[in-house]
Amino acid sequence: MRSIILLIFLFIVEALIAQDSTFVRSFYQGAIIKVPEGKQWKIERAFISANDGYNIKISQGYFKEIYGPADNLIIPYYCAEMELLSDTSSIIYLLTIKESQD
């Protein structure tokens, strides 16, 4: 009986600790985003899209490793991967951001 209670307790603790703080946001080219106070952001994946049904993965080199609360995340106005899209007038960046406490 004790082992079952311990197992349930460990399962609940793991579920509370292992909360995923990853989210996906879309931004227009040239946007400037302020990182919230007390948070750090890491860009895990970045894609561009012209809303034509598919996304193109872009280089992580356009972004810093980690953005702190005093940093602004600046979305590039141009990247070389845009040349692969037919319509470059309304590019949307899709960023997968991992958020952590500062």
C-alpha cells in the first residue's frame, strides 16, 4: 500500500515540475517584442510563411541564444530564405519560444 501511495505522489510531483513552458507565436517582419519582466526566452525553432500553406525553416543565426528581461526580440525585416517564397510582401515569422524564469 505504501508503495502505491509513494508512486502516486511521485507521479503528481513529476507532473507539477515538468510543466512545459514552450509556446508558438507569429510576428510580422520588423516587429520588436519586449521580453516580460522576470522571464527569459530562448528561440527553439523559427519559420517563415507567406500564408500559402507551407513554412520554411530559417537559420537560428538571426536570433540571440537567450533573451533576458531587459532585451528586445527584434524580428528581421529580411532573411535570405525569403527568396524561396513567391510573395515577400507579407511574411510572417513563426517562432517556437521556450520561456523560463529569470
